[in-house]
Amino acid sequence: MSVSVYSRRRFLGLAGGLAAIAGLNLVGCGGAQPAGPADAGSAATASNLSGEVTYDGASSFQALVEASAEKFMEKYADVSVTGSGNGSGKGLTAVAEGTVTIGNSDVFAETKLDADKAAKLVDHEVAVVGMGPVVSKNVKVDDLSLEQLKGIFSGTITNWSEVGGENAEIVVLNRKAGSGTRATFEAAVFGGEPNEFKGAAELDKSGDVQTQMASTDNAISYLDFSHFNPEKFTAIKVGGVAPESKNVLDDSFKIWATEHMYCAKDADEATKAFLEFMLSEDVQGSLVEKQGFIPVSKMKVKKDASGKVTAI
């Protein structure tokens, strides 16, 4: 398991940490608006803010969280931010069980957790990201329909010649169950139909997909736009629409997700402050797009937990 640790100063010892937290007036992580800031109070302006923020979850936007953490700790030297990207399912389970303070997810919590557990969490929608199919550099196919993707990722289409390519067996590199990227991809491609096809491999993280795609001929997988790397593999069109952020804004490109950061309703001040920072102009103003994501405020449509898309 890869772990990223970002800290401007060694975290307080247990006794000191408890004393510091006890001195703060802790309130809930969020209010009634799921996409709103962690709290309308002054968590992000506390001059003596200290503590530890821990997260796990989606690897798709881990780089955005890491970059934001660096900026956050330039302001709050006594806060430590430690995180991993082990998949949306694990992140949601971890925050629900209290083993981390934030669970990052490509999908809504209610799609992965029991209703009672999901109801105890507060959602912060920090960005939108497109996700699309990628193929090996030797593959000549540059456009697939959703129906063709369904055939490939269900195992009914097995040769590139069946979709306009050369006579070569298709190597499907899938993501493991629990991956939010997989859930998003399958929701767009399969709708509500179940799919048990595993492919040649089921990989843990976006970085694993990048590595395997770069070293495997005749392969296909899927990644979020921020992990596209044209030197290692080729991102292809879906139904004639290019995998570009501008095409996600109005749902012209169909495979996309809102990036969620969940916390408990009784989260500590450091966690609240970091989530407020994620929704601040410091992050939303430039860092989101710099990292390859789309600010939620620029979207012309929104998607609910059932996958229904409506105009904003």
C-alpha cells in the first residue's frame, strides 16, 4: 500500500494532540447542503489550528488532494495530512468506521455503504473528472461506441478485428471491485446491468493501469483524464466524442464522475478546515484545472447517485 505523508512539522504527540483538540470548539463536519463547505464557522481561520487529517479512497484524484494539502500546510504548519489511495470503496468504509477522517470517492457513499452508514457522513463535492478508455500504442482503433465497449468489457468481443482493428486478441485490463473508477465506467457502459467479467487482470490503482498499459500490447483499460499519458498509451473517442474536459461540461462525453470527500458529522477542526480549503478559491480557482479536473461550478449538468443527469 502506498502512503503519502505531507507535514510541515512533526505531528503533536498523543497527549499534546488530545489537549489541543480538547481546546477547540468542535462542531459538525457539514450542514444540510451536501456539496457545501465543512462548516460555516471559523475552522479555517483558527490561529492555533493543529491536528492530524487522514484520508483514504479514490486514487483518481489523490494527486489533487496531495497538491491541495501542500498549500494547506503552508498556512497551517501544525497540521499533518496523511493519506492513501486504495480505492473509493475502501475509503468510504474507512471514514464510516472512523479509521480515517476523510474518505475520497468517485461515487456517492450510498452506492457503496449501507444507508445508515452513508447517512452519518457529509459529502463535499470538490471536482468533476472525465474517465475514458485507453488502448496500447500499437492498437489502431481510435473510436469505440458504448455498445462496443460493453462487448469488450463483458468478454463478448475478444478480437480487435471485430471493432475495426487488426487481427489480435484484446487484452482487457480491468480495475478491482470497489474501485470508483470502475463503478463510474461500468455505470456509463452497462447501465444497471451486472457485469462479472474480470478480463486479463484486475488492477488496484490508476498508477497500476498506467504501468501495465505502457508495457502491454493490444490492451484496453480506462482511466480518469488526469492520468492520461499519450507517451505510454492512447486515449480514444467514445461515440465520436473526444475525451476532453470541455465535452464533459454538458454531458456530451458520457463517462464522468463527481469527486467526493466525505467526513463524519462530528469531524475535528483540522479535518473541517482542510475540507473548507478544498472548496476555497485557493483550490477551486486554479489548482483543480491545473491537476486535470473540472470545477463543479463550471458544469452545465449534474449527476445524482442513480446516475441521472439533469441540467443545472
